[in-house]
Amino acid sequence: MTEMYIPKNKIDDAVQEMMAQHKVFAPVLQGRFHDFAPLSSPEEVDWECRNTRLSPKGLFHRHSERMFDYSLSKDDPEAGILKESPKDFSPRVVLNIRPCDARALQLVDVNFDTPEYRDPWWVKRREATTLVGLACNDPCSTCFCGSVGTGPFDAAGVDVLLVDAGEGYVARACTDKGEGLLAEIASGEPVTAEIREKVEALKKQAETSMADLHLNLDLIAEKDMKELFNEEFWEDVHFSCINCGTCTFLCPTCWCFDIQDEVYEGKGMRLRNWDSCMYPLFTLHASGHNPRDQKLQRVRQRFMHKFKYYLDKYETATPACVGCGRCVQHCPVNIDIREVVRRMAASCVCPA
Amino acid sequence: MEIPRGADTRVRPYRGDANSKGGGRSLQARNGGIEVENPYLPYPVRIESIVTETEDRNLKTFKLVFLDAEDEAKFRYHAGQFAELSIAGQGEIPIGIASSPTEEGYLLFTVNKAGKVTNYLHNMKEGDIMGVRGPLGNWYPWETLEGRNVVIIGGGFAFTTLRSSIVYMLDPANRARFNDITVVYGARSPGLLLYKNELIQWEKRDDITMHITVDGTNDPDWKYNVGFVPAIVKEKAPDSDNAYALVCGPPVMIKFTLPTLAELGFPPERIITSLEMRMKCGIGMCGRCNIGTELVCKDGPVFTFDYLSTLPGEY
Amino acid sequence: MREYTEKIREAARRLLSEKKVDAVIGFRKGTLPFMNEPCIVKHADQADRLYWDGNCGVNLANYLAKRADRVAVVAKGCDSRNIMVHVLENQISRDQVYILGAPCRGMLDRRRILAELGGKDPLRVEEQNGKIHIEGRDFGLTLNREEYLQENCALCTHRNPVEYDELVGELVEEQKDVDRYADVREVEALSADERKAYFQELIAPCIRCYACRNACPLCYCPTCFVDESRPQWVGKSLDPVDTMTFHFLRAYHCAGRCTDCGACERACPVGIKVRQFTKKLEKDVLELYGYEAGLDMNERPPLDTYRTGDPEDFIK
Amino acid sequence: MSEWEPKIVAFLCNWCSYGAADLAGVSRFQYPANIRVIRVPCSGRVNPKFILAAFRHGADGVWVSGCHPGDCHYIEGNYYARRKFALLKNLLEHVGIEPGRLHFSWISSAEATKFAETARQVVEAVQAQGPSQYFVKKEAEVA
């Protein structure tokens, strides 16, 4: 696989080269926090950004997606017939996506790209996108990627992995798509043995800097779904939750959505918006019956989905969580998923 | 290859089927590559006719005809499946398919007036254009039911996919595949029974045993049963030997019917039901209709009670 | 803060073992610096889970609406006012709640402190004598507590609980001569177009997660107007008009009830100053009807009463 | 702009202003035809959501009219309404809606002249603002 060294004074040139053939998205400081935004110039990239407030899932699964358009005008012979809304699926690069967030996209693939049905928007955007990851030399204290099967240097989800080696970046292609992208970069230099060693050292340092939480996911996997569902500790876990959707909206692996029709002056569109299992409306039947009308049920659903249902359903050892720590950082009432998972593994009633 | 409509062409086991392998994930892939068939795009249909089913006028049966014959060919379904009815400007609703695969040229949907979309639909007229997306979900296990006695127990307006099933089994091409067919169907009053004309016709046939019942009635000419569905099941005591029961109805009916069936010797793996849930996508992606690991829209809606008992009771 | 924690634990132990209450609602120590988690304690031997410091900004009144049991709740000035609002609005009865009053010197603004750290992780934090000592992997920093209070706390004129059954600390001196509405007046002074631009920009980052609504103790409606479908009052996409309609109506529903506890702003994951909506209402309610929410149990909320001589110069 | 005519939604109390509108019609008083009347049982029935909904659906102005203070058919509905509307109007204008778009009046069923006169004033004021933009839901701005 291709590997190259891009000195920091040439990194803008490299980004410029990516921009020649692709629309490039990268973390940009927008007001008070970072978000992925399309670049108009390479200088906009904030290379010091630790991570974006919102996960990059929105680049693939848009917060509000215009699905179909239709006419409702009486004299239109096509009135009431839905047509796919035009979309731009031209090639793009998502630059400086963190390994956890890239891995998250893979975890979500199993939902949107299934043997029976393929979500066209997700699939086409995934196809059109090359992910250039940036390894985390300095994981945050709320990061726990290493405890959920990924890591600060995990290349599993990216097409190219960049490592900040101090004076420059080492770029390594991890997939054919990544190879293709690096072939377009002329600003690269060969990677010296010394730099390669440095990258290894950085990797080791990053990995050891993170405490292993010993989440014992295998213990959860072994448990009976129904027993875990009925554990008493959920009573304590759910208490502080206010059922806002912050955790689900910031989460890189939460994919749930709602479908809505909107009409304006004889034209209409079908939209799909992010939704959240935290909201009572999410499961409310038209009859008024609601299988998850209690806060406890909704809180439990989120954690059970990520750490039990997902594993059981897809027969995998990896939970639907990549340890990015966004929900830990931004939960307004400090519900800490790391603690919840510990209790799921231990089935202990008392908080740790 | 010419595939006859109504045949079991897709391998999608219902949840809890002893023959099921790989847990409800079907094997047929959609078009590969980047040309992705949009599973959210409804087929356009025209409302051919509307029948008001019940005297409270809350249930109407809509007969829908595809605008494009090719779409009809693609919409190959099994009794027990559902579809998303789509109304531009209003939204979509998941509704069980009431017509049988053996009834060609149209689809039937019996819709209860409950929310925003169904209220709008009830005010639509014959000739109006709407959409249908599907078929969705799994179906009653027709291959497993072959050579068996089938006991159908329905209550209220949860009789739609059961009607589909009865029509399917009674079709001359299919009738020989199944042994005795027994139906217990009840509603609160005679005016609330669905498909009355058909019920009367079936009642007169000798290849199906009908037990129509109402909770109560003032009608002196009522010549069928009076009593709750579970009581009538107990009274008529269909033989459980080599038999499967398909049970659909309001929760309270199911609650009291299950012990009766158990007494009659039906084990939970031979009692099959179809669940309802709030749904949006209908294809297992939007995340709201799960019971534990199972997505009712895609892994269901048909489950055995045996299988349901292994899942969290969140439905 | 130690003393508060001790007093809270002692009270919880006593109340629970004497069976005066079924549960005690307070905070437990958070898993992150500058965060604590609301918790409920139901047995006397669990009382030591309770904890108190300058990071208890969540409004605990939020956990009281429609409770059936008898609970003790630790309440800062704002929490106690919101408990009053609950009592006035029949969400809970006064004799169901045992208020453990916690006189407050303001809660810390976590976001502002983290911004001060410029992305560095705080690992250990200690509050002492009006200072915040922060230590990280390779840094140490001391900040003046006063300068890093939540904005609403800095402007607070009701730091002492307005109603309580017992106190867990000495009453503090209330802040005087605070100009509570300087920011509102600044916006009022702008032209209509400028105000429109100001508010549109304010809510631009909104992701419609409803954290502001859900963190708010006033928002207990069984079905929120955003969730109503017949008719649907507001769309659910990120369309700016819908987002503005949501924020506007959410704020309006708090008219005459808001205690400026700051829960909404604290909860917002994208840092929107949603109090800019509610503070205008608060100011108007004070100016037009002389009412401050949650201070007096015998006075009806301003939109639940009237005076024949209420101002009406806007009516033709 | 000469072609443009404002659309104004008027919520009129059944017991007074609606009667006044009726009387104005019977008495053949002229007033502009820009007003779409919604009859309500009391000005107190007008939920702020209704006013937002009117703007949302493209009303250029909203006018609420009820009974004079003290004359409410339900004794005090308009007193409550008065407080509700004062805060609503202030907040709407605070977030930047033009002051000329939202109007309130007290008009008894006998005051047909006042009704016609107020209608003219309201239409004039809204006309001066031009077509409404704020709070009007157009095609959703989503891609």
C-alpha cells in the first residue's frame, strides 16, 4: 500500500490537490465548535481540531434529507406521484475524520446496506466518498475507542490514514479508493525509517494513554437478552435522563429517522429527518398505545440497542458504539455510557 | 423464468419457524452496483373503489389498481405481508394487505380511521391517485402449513391479512395443499364485522368451517354465535392435532385466547400472530419498530408466540 | 461545598430512616470534571451517594412533576422557585415535597471553563475559597470562581431558596444592583431587521434535539406542540422557519413561569443562548405585571390572572 | 408592488366583533376585502399557536378582535387574552417581526363603523409592510 510523507508546509498543497477532483469536507471551526464543512480553500481546515461536535454521519445520513418531490396541482397529470429528488453524488473526500467516526460508518452500513434493501442515499454517498482519517495522537479523557474494538490509530474504517508526525503527516492508503486518492497527490515524499518509527511510537503512546475500561462486552453478549432487559439497574440508570435527543443526535452510530411530508403551494416533498428513541412520539401508535411510553423503556432501548441487540442481531462482537465520547461530554445530566455498560456487564444494581 | 403469482418465491422464514435458518434475513439481494433501486419510492396506484365496511364508518376497504402493469408484476406478495400506503402531502401508513395473491389485478386494503393519514385517506375518492410501497415484511408460513389443519382466529378489524389467507387457501389451486380450515371471527356487533358478504359465502361452503360471532346483538335475525372469541374457540374446540393457529386481534382477545389454545393442545410454536407497530420506513432501517433484536417491519410482522416469549415484552 | 454534602447526606439519612420521605432527589458526583448527575436515593444507607459542589446546575424541579410519592429534594434558589411553579400549576403538592434548601453562590459554566482550557482535558478540579484549581496531564490553572459562573447565575437575585423545610447551608447574601436585562435592552435597541438577523443567527446551529425543552422544568406537557400532528404546528426538518417557530413557541410557553434557571442553555449541545427568548418575556412580565415567577405561593401566575387596568395601549 | 394585496387573517369574537363585521356588511359600510375572518367563541380562545400558524401559512397580517373589557360573554376571557397578546406581540416584535403585522382591537357588535375603520387601518398598516417573509413556511430549505 502506498505511503507518503507530506511536510506540514506542503499539506495545503496536498489538500488543494484533493480539491481538484473532489469536494472536500473537513473540520472547520464554526462559531463555538467544529463541524465538517465543504472547503473553499485548504487554509480553512483546523488541523488542531480534536473532534467535531457533531459526528460526520450527517454527511451520509443527512439530518434532513429531501427524498421525493411531487406536485399536488389539480391540472398536473403526474399529481400525487413521487419522484426522486435530484442529488449530488459527485466524488468527495472527508478529510480528517477520526478513526472512531470512520469505523462508525461501517457499523451503520449493516443497517442501510442490507441484502434485502439498500438505502440509496447512504449507499451512493458512501460509494462517492473517500475517507481520509486522522489518527488521534492525543485522545481525549472521554474517549474509549480502545475499549469497544477500535482505537486511536484504527485504519479499519478509513481509505487513507494520516498521522501527524510532528513536522509533517504520514499518509497511508488502506483501500483501493485510498490508493486512487494518494495517486493524485504530488506533494508527497518518501517515508523514512525514522519517521515510520516515530509513527509507531506515537501509536503506542496514544493507545497506552487511554485507560482500558475493561467493559467486558463478552459478558454482555453471553447474557440472555430478556434477563438483561429486565435488570433492576435500569431504574437507577434512567432516573436522571431528561429524554432530550442530544446523545442520539451527536452519536456517530445512531441512525434512526422519521419520514415527513411537507407541502408548499401545490408542491410537496417527502423528507426524512433524524429521529431519536428518546422521544415518546418515536413509538406512539395512532391508536394511542405506546410500547415505550416510559422514560425507563426509552433509555434502556438506547443502551440495549447499542450493546446487546446490535451484537445479537448481526452476530458480531462489536457493539454499535465507537467510544467517541460525544454523549459522555454533552449529556446535560451526565449519564455516562461507560458506567452504564459496566453495569450491563456486571448487572449490579448499585452505581460503580 | 415465469413465476406464478402467489407462489412462495422468496425464502423469508417467519420468526420462530423451526425451518428458519439465519434468523429472518432473506437471501435475495437487490440490484448490486451503484444503481440502487429506491426502496422508499411508492408505486403509483389509483383508487378503483371504496367500500365502507362497518356501520360506524371507521373502516373502509380501498381497492387499488397499479397505474403501471410492470409495477404490478414487481409487487408479488404473500398472504400475511403488508405495504406502506403513501399519500402525497400526508405521509405513509403500514397496512396489512387484505387481498390475496390469487386475486389478480388489484390490491385491497382495509383501513381503520385513526391518525392523520388514515383520516385523509377516508376522505379520498374513487379515481384519486396514491402510492403503495411493498410488499413488506414476512408472511404466514405457507410451506409449513401445507398438509396441516389451519385454525384462523380473528377479532375486530385485525382480520385483513386473515381474509387474504382464507381467500388464498380457498383458491382452487391451493385448497388441496391444506387440510381442514376452521375460522373463528368475532366483532363487538354484527355491524362491525368486516367482509360480511364473503363471511356469509364462506359459511355456506363445505371446505371451510366458519364460526362467526359477536360480543352481543339486539338483532333477532342473527343466526350465528354470540360470545367473545376466546369462549367460542373453547366451545368449538378445534382439534390441535396437526394444526396451526393464526391469531390476530385486539390484545385483550389474544390474552384470553392463548390459554384456551393451550388447553386445546396447541403448543406456542404452532400459534402464529401478526404484530402492529408504529413504522416509518417499513424496511428495517428507521429503527422504531424493534422488539429487542427483531424489527417488526422486516423480521416480522408474523411471529410465533413461542418466539415472542423469548423477546422483551415491549409491544 | 463539603459542608453542604455532609448536611445533605445527614438530612437524607434522617428523612429516609424516619420515613418522612420515600426518596431524596439530589446529585451524585459526576464522572467528568464540572459535571454531576441528578440521582434519587431511596434507602438511608445509600445517602452517602449524594454530593454537592458548584456543578449542580441541573434544575431538580424537572424530576418532580406528577410524582406520586413524598420526596425530599435539594433545591437552590432557582430550583425552589420552580418547585413553587410546580405547586402553583398542580404538578405536585407542597406537602409532598420536603425542600432541602441549598443557598447558592452560582453554578459554574462548564463550557466557558473548557473553552478557557483551549481543548486541554481537565482531570482534577477543586473548588476552594472562590477559586477553581484545575489540573490536567501537563498543565495547572487557577480561575476566579466569580468570573466563570453560568450567565444566569451571575445575574441571579434569588440565590437563597425562597421556600424550604430546612437549609443545608447558611443563607448567602443576595446580589444587589444587578442589571438583569442589559442584554435584552441591547437587542431591543436594534432595528426590527437587525433583531431578526440576530435571532436567526442565534438559532442557526440548532439541531432540533429538544434538549432545551426537556431540560426545562416548565416543559411537562404530555404532548408537546411540536409532536402534535393534527394540525401540525411546526415542521420537523432543519428548515430555519420551523426552527424559529419551535424556539419562539417554546419560549412563549414559558411566559410568566420562567425563573431563568439556565437549564435550557446549559443543556444545549450546540451552545445556543436560548435564554435570549425567555429573558425578554421575563422582563416584560416584570415590567407589565410586576411578577417574578416562583416567589409567592399566593399569587397566581401572570397568564392565569388579570387586572382590569392591565396595559392595553397596543389594542385599538 | 401595486398588484400585491395583503392577506390578513382576522380572528373575530363571535359575540362582538363578528357581529360588528356582520352589521358593517348589512349597513353597506365599505372596508377592504383583504380580510379572511375566522370566527372564534372568544378572543381568549385564540391560542398564540393560531397566530403563528396564520403567519406560517402565508398571512401577511393577523388581526384579533374581541369584546371591550368588562363586556366578555364569558365574563373575563378577554382580560386573559389581553395579557397573552401583550406578551406575544412584544416577543414577536422582539425577535424581529414588523410591528405593523399584528393587530388587536376591542369592537362591540354595535360598532360597525369602528369595525370598518379598524379594518382599513389594519390593511393599510399591513400593506405598508409588504409581503410577509418572517415565520412564513415556504418550501423547506433542505437538500
